[in-house]
Amino acid sequence: MAKTMLRNRQIKRVAFISLNIDEEQSIFSALEYNSDTRFKNKLGVRPKLGLEYLCAALKKQNIESKIYDQELANFAPQELSSLMQKNNIDLVGFQAFSLNIKSITYFVQEIRKNNSIPIIAGGPGSCHYNELIKGGCDMVCFGEGEETILDIVNCYENKIHIENVEGIAYYNIETKGVEVNVPRAQIDNLDTIPFPLRTPESIKKYYDDLLYPVRKPCLTMIVSRGCLYRCSYCYSHSFWMDVYRRRSIENVIKEIRHAVYNLHIKSIEFIDDVFAVEFNWLKEFCEQLENEKFNLSWSCYLHPLSFRGQREEAFLIMKRSGCKMISFGAQSCDIGILRQVNRSPAEPEELKKAIYCAKSMGITTVACFIVGLPGETRDTVQRNFNFCLQTKPHLVFFNPLDVIPFSDLDSRYKGKAISVLAQKEIFTLCTKYTKKYYFRPNIAVRILKDIWVKNPLRLIKFITKFSYLVRKMDYSR
Ligand code: B12
């Protein structure tokens, strides 16, 4: 626990920390290995968009901030602690995921050894606020952070009382307990939020070798917050309080224009849970993007039911405006499983049509499956694999189910077994089917052809990295 409330100080420099989500990698490997050996074969490192938004909010108040990304720099806890001291940091903010809570508390304790500065956390892992505060964080921010971070700064500068900072939990030094303040209303108009803070240099450091159809430098962007779906294994809809908000087309185009002319980007990865959602918005957006003649390529995530009924028209306008790759969150093709996770039994048929439709237009397709959902058996996984062999998406992923704390699935099963498959078998099946898919000569040739057509310069890199990773792949490690 934090021992004192470190108020009455000026906050001039803020450090946001993004740790690896793998605890062992985050704490122990960072101590043992240097970054070159550990990150050589990573397929990609994405910008931390949520933190870039926070940096922009602070910049508007003339507060300097910097993102320390462990995926790029591989700092050990002691190193980070010294950096905070050396760089005269006044406030440290960790981005929390359920999977890195322990690492955060380890880093917090290390930072506290050399620095008497406030340490806060926020992000999707904020639901673990008790653990974070008991682990040494002074405050935890719930939900979106652009307004809260400014109030937090004001609180440390004694301009606002801690009890009046909406949307946080904090350690009360008087009661020695954790207090939870009233929630903060979500920002009504997303267009009022400053664009994420990026620089040409920061963009160059990030890459995703799987996104082979798009050219670098690539930017991640979102056009909405929240998700209209309520999939039981996902935490996104809860995090965004079951509200879906979208930016105006003008606002998105303005951000793109700025990125094209000032950051010289060549492509965009839209990382909304489900991109666009409404056909009319999509149509207008794509038309405006095409008219601007930015010559950008882009990718996005869609639901199997996205633009059902108008799919052909939707994919065509997407393609015309530069869409090169669509990832579908398939999760399962078994109707019983889909029903159990609050998804529609119509999905497998619709997904099939979506994959065929996108491929016929020359758009690269990706299908992602989760192995281990309720009702999963060896047979259902085999059937998902058969579905892939039949529809032949360019890339296919079989990921083991990670039960996200506080998700609907977590509350329903409360630590009990979710399917008849043991964890080890789930890992084995994911490894086996991923390898089986890519080792099929017709599948491998199809991917290589697609790269050759869309981005031949990526061919050698993709082959070396991807084949290494598929060969070495073992989810159980
Ligand atoms: C795109 C995406 C990815 C992408 C890119 C992530 C990235 N680095 O940008 C990829 C595929 C790489 C990815 C990876 C992972 N993801 Co992800 N991802 C998302 C997704 C769909 C959007 C994230 C996003 O950009 N949101 C938009 C920005 C604006 O919001 P934000 O990041 O949450 O930030 C805001 C607030 O959270 C807050 N905030 C954030 N950090 C901090 C810190 C402080 C100090 C403060 C005050 C506030 C604050 O302020 C920000 C601005 O408002 C979300 C679902 C969703 N819609 O949120 C899942 C989601 C966040 N991911 C999730 C998970 C589990 C992961 C992985 C751990 C998966 C894994 N097992 O590897 C990794 C973690 C990797 C990492 N370190 O980033 C979960 C998190 C659940 C949880 N409780 O931990 C989510 C909610 C989806 C789900 N399955 O339920 N992800």
C-alpha cells in the first residue's frame, strides 16, 4: 500500500508504462536477457493507442508525457525505476490488463524504492483495482481516461479534492482502506477528444508483420468506442459500459489527413472491436476516403454478420477506398457453442459468404478461432479446422481461451472447467491445427501468392519470420 498521499506537487512530466502481458517475460526475462535476443522473432508490436490518447489530453494542458513500452525497450524493474528518477518524472501511470497486474505491482514496488512520486494505473485491468491498490498504486482510473487523468493531475496539484475525482478508486491513508468514487460519465461527443499523440519517430518503431498487405508506416486508429455485441468471453462491452459511441466521418478524416501530411503514413489498421457497424456510415466514410486520394491501404476487424444483406456492396466500397485485409472474429463454427457465448447460430453460414465475398474482391481474409469455449470437444475443433480448409481464409488463428476476469464467462463458471478439454489439450489442439493449416502446400502457396501480388517487398521477411514462428509454435510453453 502507498503510505502517504503525495499531494501538493506540480506535475510537469508524466510517464505512461506499458508492460508485457506475460508476467515471466515482463519481470524475469527482462532481468536476464537483452532486447535483441528476446524480440527478434516477434511478429509485431502495436502502438499503445489508449496511452497516446492520454498523452494528447495532457499535452493540451502543457504537460509533457512519454510512453515507456516494454515491448520495445525491454526494461527491467530496476532500470525503469532509475529512468523515472533520471527523467524527473512527477507521475507514473501503468496501463493495466488482467494478465499484467502482478507485474505492475512488482514494478511499482521497485519504483517506490528510489522515487517518492504518485503512481497510478488504468486501462482494461482497472477492474483489479483492489489488487493494484494493495500492490502499491495510489489510484486506479476506471473507463476512459482523457478527462480523469487531468483531474488526477489537478488533485496532486491540490486544485481538486480526491473525493471529487470521478471514475477512480484510491487508497485512503486515513481509513487505510480502498475508496471508490462515483463513476465518470463517458465523453458524450468523441469528436471533442484530441487526436492521439504520435510522432513520425514513434510510428516507425511499431510494426505488424502479419499485416502484409498494408505498407509501412502504419498507424492504429479507432472510429468508435464500445461494442454492440455482448460475447460472453469478452470484457470490452463491460469496460465501455454497454454503450457504443462513434466519431463523425469528418473527425476521422481530419485525423487521417493530419497523419498523412504530418506523419507520412501509408496505411491504417482500424482496431475497433467491430469496424463501422452501420452501412450508411461505412459508405460515406469510404467515399470520402476515396475522394481525398490519400492512396492509403487499410485493414479492420469485422463480425461474421457485419453488413449482412449488403455485404457485396460494403466490401466493394471498402476495397475501392483501400481496404486490403479483413479479420473476422469467427471464434467457433459450432452452433451450440455460439449460442452458449451469446452469438448467433447464423454466423457460420454468413462467415462463409463473407470470406468468399472478400476473397473474390482480392481482399486478404483472416479468421480467428477460440479453442476451449463452453461445449468444445475435439470434434468441434476439428470441424472448425474443416471449415477453414473449405473456405481457405489467407490466415487462420486458433487461440486458446483466456478466461478474462469479470467477463460473463468468468462469472458463469467461477473457476470451474468450461469444456471437457483440459488446458493442456487446448494448447496442443491450437498448436496442432495452426501448424496443420499452414503446412498444407496449397494454403502456403496461396499466402505467398497473395503477398507477391500485394506487397512483394514483404515476402522474404514474412517467410522467414512466419515459418520460424509456426515451426516453433507451442502454446503450452
Ligand atoms: C485492438 C486491441 C488489441 C490489439 C492492439 C492493442 C494495443 N496495444 O493497442 C492487440 C491485438 C495487439 C491486443 C492485444 C491484447 N489484448 Co486487446 N484489445 C484491443 C481492443 C479491441 C481495442 C483497444 C483499444 O485501442 N481501445 C481504444 C483505447 C482508446 O482505449 P484503451 O486502450 O482502453 O485506453 C483508454 C482507457 O482504458 C484508459 N487507460 C488506458 N490505460 C490507462 C492508463 C492510465 C494510467 C490511465 C489513467 C488510464 C488508462 O484511457 C484510455 C483512453 O480513454 C480492446 C477492446 C476495446 N474495445 O477496448 C481489446 C482488449 C483491451 N484486449 C484485451 C486483451 C486480453 C489483450 C491481450 C492481453 C491478449 C493476449 N492474451 O495477448 C493483449 C495485450 C497486449 C498489449 N499489451 O497491448 C482485453 C483486455 C481484458 C482485460 N481485462 O485485461 C480487451 C478488453 C478485449 C477482450 N478480450 O475483452 N489487443
